[in-house]
Amino acid sequence: MNLTDPPRRRGRPPAPRPAGDPVEEPRVEAVERALSLLEAFADGTPRLALSELAARSGLYPSTALRLAASLARFGYLQRDADGAFRLGPTPLRLGRLYQGAFNLADHVRPALADLTARTGETSGFYVREGNDRICLFRHHSERLIRHHIEEGARLPLDRGASARVLAAFTGDAGPRSAEVRAAGFAVSLGERDPETIAIAAPVFGSDGFLGALGLAGPRHRLEEPRRPALAEAVLAGARSLSLALGGGRTA
């Protein structure tokens, strides 16, 4: 299906899978249809008519109406007197419960461990604090010659790959930040330490930009031709972490 095609109308279960087809991950079609109604509000639209709800979710209006009624019974949706739908109180209640149980480290530390395992270099997660950057979490390489930084270290914001990313996604309007935003990542060649190269990419959460995920190591290991593969590893790690933190979702 082309991206410009309207969403396929869905109102009944798919046809039985032919024998020999690869087995997909278990899924419940009715649940996914219901969740698609909630996702219809993801762009911030406060109210949707039934026709709009059906068009955005790719469902027949009759199917959308039945599912919306079930969601309304559990407080996920509300229907106004004019027939338009809005989100109900349940998503807010669950969101607050999630925030209370959420621990950023539970997501970031495994991402750093994975990035270090794949690249062999020290990885870190940085946030901006005023005109400085803070190494909030790090995972050291097991190699004897490695980049070493401790959690909580305060570093300048005027040099380094993670500094470039933090500046670019927290309001800096300079040409260098524009290049970082266009590329989606930053590379620093000995900016803070002449013997070190660093690569970083932005991480997003449900409320927007969170920080910079990156790696750093000795120049002789991060020079060409290895650098493009390392940059892709950082980008992949940042995308995966953003997805886990609510900054995106799979198709």
C-alpha cells in the first residue's frame, strides 16, 4: 500500500493463514482495532466525530462505533451530547500510574549496555543543565584503553558530540545545530580530548527531547572506515530507546 492511499477499512477478522506461512507474533485483532481509536487522538485533536474517528483508524463507522462504546464503558473515551468523541479519564489515570512507577535508569542502562556490547566502546547518556551537560548514566568498555567518564560528571556544552546534540535540540539556532538536526546525529573529532572521537544522537520521550545517547573511544578505533557503522549503531540505539520511552511507535 502506498503512503498516500487511504487506510484500509477493517471490520472483520482476516482470512485464515494458508498452511506454511510464517507464524507472526501473537496478536488480537479486536484489541488492536480498539487501540487504533485511541491513537486517532495522538496528534492532540481534542474531539473527533464518528466519521473522523473511523477515517483515522481505518475502520468502518459501524465497527468504530461498537468499539468506541466498549472503550467508553471503561472510561477510555467519552461521547459528548453532539455525538463527538473525546478521550476519557482512564488514560490520564493510567498515565499517572505509569509516571509513578517509571524509572529512567531501567530503560537507559540496558540501552547503554547493548550499545557498548555492539561497539566495544564506552557509552553514555547526557542531559543539559544550564550551560553544562551532565553524564547521567554510562557503561564503560571492557577494553584496557578506553574513554573513561563517571556518572554525574559535569562537562562543557561548547564541545563534544553529546554537547552538540543537546544544544541542537534545546533551542540553539546556530548553523552547526541546524546541521546536527538535519543529520540526526553529531560527531566530534578530538574537541574535548585530542585523542578521543565521540558520536551522539538525540533521545526523545513522550513529552519531547530528553537527552543524548552516545559513545566515545580512542581515535585509532573510531576513525574511518569504522565510523559510519558506529554512527549507525548509535542511531539505532537512540531510536530504540526513544521508542521504549514513548517517543515513537512501530507501524
